[in-house]
Amino acid sequence: MTDEKALRSLLEAVANGKVTPDTAFDSLKDLTYESVGEFAKIDHHRQLRTGFPEVIWGPGKTPDQIAQIMEVMRLRNPVVMATRIEPAVYAALESKVSGLRYYESARICAIAPPTIEPQFAGEIGILSAGTADLAVAEEAAVTAELSGFQVQRLWDVGVAGIHRLLSNRHLIESASVLIVVAGMEGALPSVVAGLASCPVIAVPTSIGYGASFGGLAPLLTMLNSCAAGVGVVNIDNGFGAAVLAGQILRTAEKLRLASATS
């Protein structure tokens, strides 16, 4: 429904009491997209439908394309985020987009307020098995923070020195959702899920020696976890893990509010 006549007709139907506001909202939430040149169509209403705005995937786009997309998106979104942005690409973007911030470890650049207060109850705990997994873990952490969630980080607690994990069990116990990032053999999520009473999202990384097959070995380990309550996202997908964790917390908040009003 991007046609002006159809939109006006819907608004008149609401004003005349022929259509309820809720029905109109259901129709409008599938609006609208905006073309950027001939290379992109921005889905402005994604946040209405899913709770999360569209995010720019950096690889494969030129700095000029990313900059044009960001400038269009910033007119309607308080936070605009682009993922997998390498330092050289950010250097090119910095002069094109004002107010751009770069999170180098996460490879994310964003237009965002200096501070973002958590908008949802609960805490996302993010654990990494090793220092080499930090790029993926930080992608998850920064994505969650920019989306309005509270994050607690715990790095380098892999099973090769399991006492590092066990001495930080308080974080596992306090978290509402856990994201566990690991390469090599990918055993850490199973260990954490055996200690946790909350959902565990496992993220395999492409870190490891030759037989890890670029992250396939930890992916299969996580899929075959003997611990219950483990969900697995794709290799190196810290962004997807953060969105899933956020959806879990948002759903919990929705259920709490529904229960309070019933």
C-alpha cells in the first residue's frame, strides 16, 4: 500500500469508524520502502514488523553506496548500523557521513547517540572461548547494545582452562540469555548450557586449525550438543545471535505486560 489514494482511503475509513486502528496498523506496518539510486530499497517499516530496523551489510557495497543508504536511513531511525565494515572502508565513510562512530573490534559503524540506555529488562551475557573469537563476540555485543539491550561481556574462558569459566559462574547465573562464541572444537556452549537456567545461543567461529574446516567442526559440535536448551546460529554470525537474544527478551517483556493487564 504505497499508493496515495489507498492510504487516504484507509485513513478515512479509520476516521469514519469503518476500520479499527489496530486493523489499520496491521495494514500500514507492511509499508514502505524507499529506493536509493538504482542499487537499494530501504525497508523503513521493518522495525514495526520485527522490532529491529534494517541493518546494512557492508561487504559487496562501495563506500558511496553505504554512505547514501545511511543518509536515507538516518532521517527515520535514531540508530543506523552497518556491519562488517573494515577499517579502510570506514576511513572512506568518515568523510562522507557526519557523526559516524566506529567499533573497530566489532567491525561495525553506526550513527547513534553517545549513550543508549537499555530499553528492555534482562541482561544478555556474551562469552567468548578465546581472544581470536572477539571479532564475532564484539559484533554480538555492540549489536545488542545499539539495539537497546544490557550486555555483560566475559572473554577468553574456553574449556582449555575451564577454571576461568567456573570462577565467573555469577555471570552465567545472572544472565537472562547467553550468547556463547567459540571456534576450534566448539565445546564451550555445551559446558555453559549445563550450568545455565536460561536460553543459550551458540555461535561457531571460523577460528581453528585445518580440521576445523573454517568453522564447520564447531558448528557440528554445537548442533550435536548433549546439553538441552542450546540454539545455534551460522558460522561467525554474531549479529544474528544478538538479534535472536533480543527477540527472546522482547517476547518475555511482551508476555509480562500481557499478564499484568489480564
